[in-house]
Amino acid sequence: MKRNNLLRIGCGAGISGDRLEPSVVLLKQADLDYLVLECLAERTIALAQKRKAQDTSKGYDPLLEKRMRLYLPLLKKHNTRLITNMGAANPVAAANKIIEIAKELGIKIKVAAVTGDDVLDKISIHEIALETNEPLYKSGELISANAYLGADALLPALQSDADVIITGRVADPSLFVAPIVHEFGWDLNDHNLVGQATVIGHLMECAGQITGGYFAEPVKKKVEQMATLGHPFADISFNGEATISKVKGTGGIINLATAKEQLLYEVTNPYEYVTPDVIADFTQVHLKETAKDHVLATGGSGKAKPSTLKVSVGYKAGFIGEGEISYAGSIALERAKLAGEIIHERLYNDFNELRIDYIGYNSTHRTTFGNTAIPYEIRLRVAAKATDAETAAIVGEEVEALYTNGPAGGGGVRKNINEVIGIVSVLIDRKKIQSSITFCET
């Protein structure tokens, strides 16, 4: 800890494709103890498993190399440790790649790869999916199963002298809980302290969301300088109190509204927010603005961690074929609807799942909510699901044929085929999981 017994943790990424620049600003100007990059989602890791199956040296985050070339010199210069789940499906390969980059840059570094979340060989196809209440074998061919590890899996790496800790699937708040517990020497069985640390992690995990990114809209919730949106850092005291702020001069805003929205983000039961570390209670959390772009968070608590861990299971779910075409003019909607009717008549017998959208009119909510201005331009999108790519391709071919087979004035056709990775969840006895650490260094 670099300042007055306060631990400072920054969050530089909330998604795999997040901007690179906010992390650079944090590293250069925030004097961080730790930088966290949270880059995994359910489908993200399933896709990473797919890449790993095609090439065993891959399976880590696509932006890993680009980020590391940019961040490694700054991490060393400012004595900041990095914690990230960019290892995705292959943390060890990711660690090796980081070492390779560090050698090229002439940087001495030690990397700890945390593994153990891959449990594909530990689950049965007869397990019942939480979302469907059906056995996994009914979903399709399984390609991945990754358990959400907790802070306990990261602590051995933090207790080493590793500069970079890279993981696979770890629960988002746990990426923050682990360094807090490590630095202050907390007991993981102190449920109230770990519950408060989980509140901090949850507020921080989505990076730009708490600084106004996902919060912003141009009428009721204006946010300034969004093109240079800053990402947050938290100053945390020994008792768990945390002030969340951002680098002065960066875009965005941190206030009660942004903090409250993030606190409730993806929380279905604030009395029992289940994580691998604790069942956290958010109901007594108190948020207070202490200065411009400074919010103090206190009051988190919790009870004993669950005996099971959530497992995200990826499976092959077929292919989606898509086709799009645009219509413009005073009767654009009527022509687009005629095109949709033509496509429906030609395809509805061939696909069980066929969707026709009029983008700009009713594609998002599937309704117009009453009185709606007639749009001057419409983008027709047709999508259907098939078991194979060849069948899925028919959708785009039919849309492209509208060029000459009418209605009049269609343009800008695009067609696409994507393999679909489906995601369901199961629970696993945490005793079946054993995490481990692999160290690499230059």
C-alpha cells in the first residue's frame, strides 16, 4: 500500500473488448497498488474454449497481446500488480505469452497463472441446467464447463512475488476481494468484511459503468466528456470503507446515481447476492458523495459462502443465418413489410425458428407502443436457426434475391452465418474443485 494505509485498486476493463486508454491513464496517474482487468462473460469463455480446441496455444483473450505490450512497462515503472481473467480458457498459455512479450521488451517479470476452473471432466451430461430444468445432454454437444472460482484460488498467487496474476473463470467481485483480503490479512470466514469487499468488487467490476458509461443518456442523465470516459479506482481502508473515484480531468461522472445503478446491476436478490466467497447482503449498503466524483461505500455484510459453485456450460447450439436489406422513401415501411412477407412465405416451412425484424420500427421491443412516427427508412433483418451451416446460408441467399425479385428499391444487402454457442448453468460441489498455480518468469 502506497499511501496512508489505504489500498488503491483500479479497474481498467469491464468487458473483453473494453478500451485500452483508460488503463493507461490509471497506470500513469492514479498511483495504483493493483490494476484489475475484468474481461470474461459466459459466452466469452465458451468461445475461448472453442479457439483452444482449434489451437492448444490459444484460448486466452484476443486483446491480451495488445494490452500487455502497452501495460507491462507501466506496471513495472509504477510498481503496480495486475490481476486479470484474460487467461480465459488457457491461463497457462496466456502466462507464457506475457513472458514472451516481456522478454521482447526487456522487462523482468513474474507471472502466476491460476487454473482449476475448467471442470468439463467433472460434470455429468445428466446434470440439470438451472435455466431449463432439463439435463445437459438435451442442450447439445458440450464444449466447455467453467466453475466460478473465488478469492481463495487467487490468494496463493498474491502471497508470491508475482507481478501479474492471470486467471480463467473467477467470479467478477472476487478479482477485487482477493487483493483486499490479502493486503489487510482478513480472514475469509469473516463474512461481514468479505461481504463489504464484495460490494466494492461489484461496484468496480464493470469499469466505465460506474463512471457514467452505461448510465448516460442525452436527455435526463447527461454525462460530460464521454469520449474520454475515465475508469474508476477505489481507496480502501482496513475496515473495508471504500471511496470510489476517477482520475481528475477524465470524462464521465461518479455520483450517487451512477453508484446506485451499478450496485443493483444484475442483482436479483440484494439480501443474498451469492458469490464463491460469501452470500453478500447489499440491503444495508450506504453510499455517500464526499466530493465531486467521490462516493464512499460502507455497510456491506454477508453470511457463509455456499457449498456449491456455479458452472457456466457452453454447448454447440447450431447455426444462425442472417440477411439484411434496406428500404428508404415515403413508403419504406410498406415495402420492407412486403419483403418480409415474401421471405416468410418462402422460408417458414424450412425453419422452426425464423425471425423477421424491421430495424428502426419495432425490432428491439417487438412492438411500436402505440403512436409512432412512420420511419423514412427501414432495415429489414431476417434470421433463422439451423442445425448446419449450409441450411443457415439459405436465409442470406433469399434476402439477396430480393434485389431483383422485389419489392422495388432494396439496397445494401449483407448476409452472414454464425455458429451459435449456447450457455446454461449448473452447480458443482466446491470440494470437487482444486485450483493450482503455475509460475512463469523472465
